[in-house]
Amino acid sequence: MDYDDDYPTCERTRATLRIYPGTHAPEYVTRLLSIRPTSTQCVGDQINKYRECTINGWFLTTEDAVDSLDSRRHIDWLLDKLDNKMHDLDGLRNDGGKIDIACSWYSVSGHGGPTISPKQSMRLANLGIDLWFDVYFFPDDEVANDSSISPEGAA
């Protein structure tokens, strides 16, 4: 695949593998996949002053790991981590777990959008992983200051 790491219509992008392992603790996912997560959340964790987390979660993000404006590179980085793990992912789903990849994509000038390849679509389908995008069209000054949006926001 030909990546375009300087993707001209993209200000920034990231992708996060999100695994909600049902009743299993996030540490179970770490042991099962032999992958260290970027972050986790457990039922009962304090989200803020007024709310507690109501679902266990395990997250691996490309934010500090992949230096590219091409979402395809971010998605492939995550999919490469899951090579030979289809059986483990199926086991998590059979135990009530949910798995997806959430991508954030920020436009430079209010147009354009991310791309995925047919090969990625096949890999996602073979692993049974949904892919979704949050696409943002902010004026330039707002993009640089927006740190409030996180694909890990399930509570």
C-alpha cells in the first residue's frame, strides 16, 4: 500500500483499538494478547467528581506511536499488532466482549477525509473488528487547542 504520510487535507489523526472485555479485567486482555495497552479503565474507576466508570476497557492508541497524517498507517499499525490473534479476539467476543477501532481525523481546511484500503477492509472483516471515524472540521486555531476529545470516552 502507498501511504501518504503528509496527507494534505489532514491536520492530525490517530486510531485506538478499543476492547471492552465484559466481566474480565483489562489485565486479562493484556495477558491474552501479550500487548501492553496505552490505557485501561475498570468498573468503579472515578471518571470525574460526579461519575464512576461502568464498563471495563482496554485501549491501544497510535497517538504517540505513529508519526503520519495517513489514517491507513495508523490502522495498519494496530492491525499488525493483532496478527495471529483472531482466536483470542473471538474468545473475548464469545465472553461478551466488544472490539472496535476508533479513528479521529481532523481536517486542515474543512474538506477532505480519511481513506481506508480494500486490504484493510478485508483484514478488519477477517478479525471481526468494526472501524469508525470521528471527523472534525475546526478552524485551524481550534484544532491545535482541542484536547478534550478522546475515543476512549466510554463510561
